[in-house]
Amino acid sequence: MLKIKLKKNERSRNTLYLIVISLIFIQFCNFASLGIAADPVRTDISVSVANDMINNNTGYPNLLVLDVRTIEEYNDAHLYNVTLIPVDELGGRLSEIESYNDTEIIVYCRSGSRSLQASNLLVANNFTKIYNMEGGINAWIAAGFDYWLNEDVSIIDFALPVFLVSIVGIIFVLVLFSKRRWKLGKTY
């Protein structure tokens, strides 16, 4: 057995402390370079993984899918059965999803940046199982997964054309009626 005999002088002790601190620092750098997550409650997932989670009702029975885009973006296209809370409103509306603080939450936006911001906000407020869908709904649609497309949302203002056609039609009917009446009146 190897025994290390340390001199009881200050220089040896300082050298030993320096070696131990260096080894701890090297180990820390090794773990950091391996990509070990410092934040285990937020996980970035692909749209394929998100699709699998959404379609696995037994594995994730209380899954919440959170859309953090604007209402206009939501109305264009969105995933089925989602909760819409725009990222700008999320901080003030956390109580609405408080019951999900210990269940899985998939967060998505258009391309992934707002969902990352929202995910970090949820983590900071003690939500424990946050999944940030990378690429957002753009990546979801590009992958060919199902989504809701609100085709009837496009607003076409028919008020003026309908009004004009109605007025022209009424005038036309009145002219025909008055001509007929005029003809009928002349023949008597």
C-alpha cells in the first residue's frame, strides 16, 4: 500500500489544495463538454417526438400542449386540442395551467424561439416536465403531421357588393314593374 507522507509545511498543503481544485475543475469541464443538461426539467424535442407523445394517450394521459403564439397565428393553423396562451400573456396567466405543474407540457410556437422563452418561464415558476418543440408549427407542418387549418377564417367583406347588387336588383324590379304597369295603364 502506498502511503503519502505530507510535510507539515504551508507550501505542501497549498500545492495539495491546488491539485484538488484543479482536478475538480477538470471534471466539471468534462461534464460540461459531454452536454449534461444543467436544467433537467426542460427538454428540447423534435416534432416527431412531440407527435409520438401527443398520440400516446396511455403514456401521457394528462399531457398539455401549449401554443404560445398570437391569436392571429393560432387562427391560421394549430395543433388539435391545444391551450392558447400567448407568450406575452403567459406570466400573468400561469394560474390557468397551474394544475399541470407536475405533468408533461409540450410548448410550441411558429419556429421555436418563443416556445423556448415560454419554457424557461415555466421552469422558473416550478413546472417540472417541460418539452420545448423545436422548429415550432413550421417544422410540424413540414414533417406532414396533422393540424387544424382554419380555412373559413379568411374574412371577405361581402357587405358592399351584396348591398350594391341588391340596390341594382331592386331598381331593376321597380323599373320593370313600373313599365308593365305603365303599359297596362295605357291599354285601358
